[in-house]
Amino acid sequence: MFYEIRRYQVRPGLRDEWVRYMEDTVIPFQVERGMSVTASFVDEEDPDGYVWIRRFEDEQERAALYANVYQSDRWRNELDPKVKSFLLVDRIEVTRVVPTPNSGLR
């Protein structure tokens, strides 16, 4: 099992609108398509920072879920263009982490 920690820079002044879009549209869509979204956060020290975490059992599941979400017509035609209008896409950072043996996220 592993997690993806995804850090985004939202275009200045749009973070509140971005959070609403994530929570009302993007996260429910991804969960509906099988993703396990663990949490989402705003950065307390960066007014344009946003972080969210997704969980995967293994690389095979991650690849299948990525295809199920990102190859869908709705993602390509509706959600992806909107997401890109909010984010500085060249500043997206993704870190994969594995919980330690005694982690509460195991």
C-alpha cells in the first residue's frame, strides 16, 4: 500500500473557488471512479497552496484507477480543462509514500 501526496499551486486568489471545485466535483468524481481520497488540505502558510492525498493498494491498482479517471470522456472534456484553469500545472508536485509499520494510516 502507498499514498500519493499531491501538492498544487493554485492561481493567485482562486484557492477558495478551487477548494469548492475539488470538494464538490473533482473528489466525488474520482471516488465514484474508484479512487480512495484520504484527505485534502489548504496550506496554512501559503495562500495559494493546496495538498491532497490518495491511497492505492499497489502499482497495478494505481494504473487501473488512473486510466479509469483520466481516460474518461468526462475528465478529458470537462474536468481537466477546468482543473488546468485553476492550477499552475508546471508546479504540481507528487510524492509517493509508504506508511511505516506502526503508522495509523496502515
